[in-house]
Amino acid sequence: MFGFGTLLYVTLLLLNAVAILNEERFLARIGWARNSAELYGDTESVKAKLINLISAVRTLMRIPLIAANVVVIVYALVLG
Amino acid sequence: MSHFQGQMGGHQQNPPMRGAFSPISAEQQQQFAYNQYASPQPQHAYPQPQAQQAYPQQPFVAQQGPLPGQSTPYGLFAQNLQSNPAAQMGMQFAGNAMNAMQENVQQNVERYVSMRQLKHYFDVSNIYVLSKLRALVFPWMQKSWHRYAERDQTGQVVGFKSPREDANSPDLYIPVMGLVSYVIVIGLIIGRLGVFRPEDLGYTASSALGVIVFEVLLIKMFCYLLNVGSELQFLDIVAFSGYKFVTTILVVLLKPWAPWWMTWSAFLYFGFALAFFMIRSLRHALIPESSSVTGVNVHRKRRIHFLFVIAMTQFLYIWILMQYKSSAVKP
């Protein structure tokens, strides 16, 4: 029910969701942009760390996510 | 291969070479003499010096000769090896190759998993295990939850004491044993209910591992967000996450055979016991005393909330682990 494979699928979907957040259309609107002024003073607050985390995920994981998605799609198509 | 047959009778006086690893004793000489009259040597026994796959068992097993009740096909090599300098060189080469391979593997593993740290977590004693189990089931009986710090020669704090010396230090032995026992207990229960299939063991193990991985990732992410640094190590989180198997086993054993109120009261009691255990154990790591706060922003209230959330989600995880399911279709 809650197996390891399910967990992998769920993390893949969540990482996809984080990776496709658009920087300027969405994050800037709600004040979570990467380069906004509030970050320069305070790098320790929860909000700053969350913004750093989101931008790091988006920067690092875009290309491996492409590969992982292709693998999962092929697996789902071929093996059902 | 004609030179093989000539060796049958000629070497009874020579003591068997044990690969230069251990001394010879009298009975091994006798067994070696017994070996001379065994069946003819297999022809692939001659180890080439350049053979990468030289049988590594030879230095350890062959020259003992077949002990009663134990059949060693390599026992027949004994006659060839000590008389053949190329064979001796081949065996030394095999020994060196094995050592080099072991070092290589160790270096590669060391990069991902620190073996020294792992050994620290498995350094347990019986008294430790018993006191830890008692602390999980009856946490109010535990007098002190303080963890002793390990100091090196100059008095600097370099970590925590190992579980052997400190009953409050987390270990990985109980979680590993708990995981395996949990899988076996679920298998037993499903078997008693009559619907066991072998792949259920795999599904259960995967499910349990999924719960652990999920919890560890969640806690690790919140530790990053709340600036909890080196006071809570990754393996510590894995260890604390694995302690729930002990209480889960106790509750899940009741589930098929006890009335529902007994199961649920046991669930509540053991859940609160585990929550209490987690709060008391993690308090030192997450919530520093006000005297030791340095320049970092501590977010004391948030950390208290975080600790509380960790403790309460243990209920959720135990409940998930109690939902075993068999893959068989009921007849």
C-alpha cells in the first residue's frame, strides 16, 4: 500500500511540481522570488531557506528530472 | 599434463603448505599423507600466474585435507602446490589481488557511507538493548535522558559516546532488528490467517522501508529549514525513526486476535510511550538551552512545535504500519 515504489513515484511527481514553477509569473507575484530585496539581509529565516530550497531544486534537478520522467513514462507505457 | 601423474607417490614427506598463513600441526601432515592416495587431480587445478580469477579459496581451505564429514574438492590440489614454484607465485598473487580488491571496495564504499560511523551505531551490548527496550515501552521509568559527550585528549567535544557506554545514545541495531522482526511478524500473522503468499514479505518490507524513508526525508527537510545543524546527525534520525518498529510489533500482534478495544488502547498507550520517548530523546538536540545560544537564529518556538509534530506523527506511522495486507484473494 505504501511501498517504496509508490514513494518514488510520489517524490518524482512532487519534484516535477516544484520544477515547473515559473519564476516571474508566479513566484514573484507572491513574493517568493529569488532575487528580491528581503533575502540580502536575512538568510536564516524559514522563508529565505524555503526560497533557496525551491530555487536549488529547480536549478539542479531540471535535467535529471527529464531523464527520470522519461524512464518512468517508458516503464509505464511498456510494462503497464 | 603428464607431470601430474608423477607426483602421486613422491611427496609424502613434504609438509602441506597452508598458503603461508598459519602453522602446520601434526594431524594436518597425516591428512596430507592421506590426501596422496586420493583420486587423480583435476586438470584445471594448475593456477596460471596471470589468471585473474585464481581460486581465492585455495590458501584457506585446500591444504587442510578433507576432514571427516566435510568434502572439499580443493583438497586434491594439495599435492601440486608446494612443489610448483609457479603455483606458489600464483597463490601469492591471488592473495595480493584479494587484498587490493578489498581495499578498493572499501575506499569506494567509504565515500558514500562512513564505515566508522556505522560501526559506532552498531556498538551495542545486551544491557544497552534491554534498557533501550524498556525505555521505549515504559519511558517514565527512565531516570536521565542526558547523552554523554565524547571528548578527545585535549578535552574538546568530538561527538557522542557510543551506545555501549551511554544508554541514551541512539543505535542502529535495534531498528534493523525491529524492521526484520516486523516483516517476519506480519508474515506470521498473515500465515495464521491462512492467506500467506511469499511476495507478501517483500511488499511488507517495501512498505516499512517506505515509511522510514519518508519520515527521514521529512525530518531532514525540516531540520534544514529550521537551521538544525550538526546536533542531529542523519544516522541519528534514521535510528530514531526505526525505533517505532518495536512498539508496532507489540501492537500489531494484538490486532487479529484481541477485541478491538484492547488493540486500540494498546495502540494509544504505546503511541504515547513512543511520543514521550521521542520528545525526551530529541529535546537535547533540537532545543538548546538558552545559555548555549550562539549567533544563530534559534526559532525556539518553532523548534518546539517541530518536536511536537514529530512525536505526534509517530501515531500516524504506527497506524500505517499496522495496516498489513495480503496479496492473496480470499477463497
